[in-house]
Amino acid sequence: MKKVSLFLAALCVTAPLLAGKANAQAPQLPSIDAGSILNQIQNSQNPFPQPTPSIDTCVFTEFKNNKCYFKCGSGAVLVEPAMRPDFSSGEPAGACASYIIRPVESAFKSERGYSHEATWRKANLRSEDGTEITVSYVPLDLGGETVAAPAWVIVSSPRLRGTEKIRAVIMTYYDLPSVGGSTLTDTQTLDLKYSPYGSFSAQAQKLSMFGVGFSFRQEIAVVVDGRWLVDPVSGSHNFKFKMRW
């Protein structure tokens, strides 16, 4: 009887230990987070060099025939349809913005050396505090692969004074279950430079969009003077978006 009692007592002690060992052998992997990536390189002595931004600021002038007219600093006149709610991108409802900040729409050389006329697209995101994050880009067909090149990140808010230190991390993921929907393929870190009307901007390297049998999506995180902007949709500082043709 005493032997049985000793065996049961030993079993009660070893069972939690065995369970703990099993749990230790199968830890839960944390999701990849832009903040953890940026924190590793925040104090880097070799910051990424950034080209001087080429930004065109267009100020609203009139609303006519359900269209918004803007006069740009470059001299161009920009005509945009009145804004409508876009819950997927976070763009607000309203007739016209007071101003639009965009990369200069001029011809540029593609990777293959020929001139390509820019047709700009944009992904609009908004943080909980109202700061706007815009990714403006040009879809470029490289033959079997489509990338966003050039691509600009623009952060704007009336509260920005121009002295802030702003960085962004852009991550590119495969977006197909067959190749791993959460597989990280590329990470870029950008130091944004100040431009007029309370905006900061920087040009990114080409971003993968899709190819033959492949599709990609992006996440972006922005830190302003050490404070991460928060996505009101996910509650985290990773803003998710998918670029379109």
C-alpha cells in the first residue's frame, strides 16, 4: 500500500514537469511586427540614404460638376472626383480635400532603360490620431512581374511642425495560401524628410505587386518621435494594404 502511495505521489509531481517540457518543445511563435524589426535598427550608425523628395502640393480652388479642382505648385491643374467613403482604405467621406500632396508626375526611366509615363495610384491609411499615411505608386510591368516603381510614402497632419523625426517600415508578404500567406519577402526602412503643408515623405525601392502565379501585400508602420501610429482597424501599429493595378 505504501509503494502505491509513493508511486501516486511521484506521478503527481512529474506530470506537471512533463507537461511543462512538452509546452517548451512547442512554443507559440510571435507574429512578425514592424515595430520589433525597426527597434533592432533604430540606433544604427549607418542610416539609409534617401533622395531629396520631389513633391507637388496642390491646393483646392473650386468644386464644379461633382469634381474637385486643385492648383499645384508645379503649375499643373489637378482634377479629382469628389471623395466618397472607402472603408477598406480608411479614406473619409467628404466633397474635396483642402490640399493634396503627391509626387511630381513626370516621365521617368524604368529599370529597362525606356521612358514610362507615370500613372499614379495610392493607398490611403489613417491612424487613430488622424495622421494620414499615403503610399503613392506607379504600377510598372516588367514582363511576368508587376512592381510599384516609383513608390512614395507620405505622412501628413496639420499638427506636424517639420522638426519631427519620422521613420517608416514597409514589409512585403506573399498573399497566396499556396506559398504561405504570412511569408515575409522584403523589409524597407525609410527616413522621411519634411516638405511644405505639414507633410513628410520618402521614396521607397520597388515594391512587389504580383507576377505569374504570385501575389503580394504590404504592411507599414510609422514612428513619430518615438511614438508609433496606431491602426484603428487592427489596434496595432501595423497598417495593412494591398496595391492595385
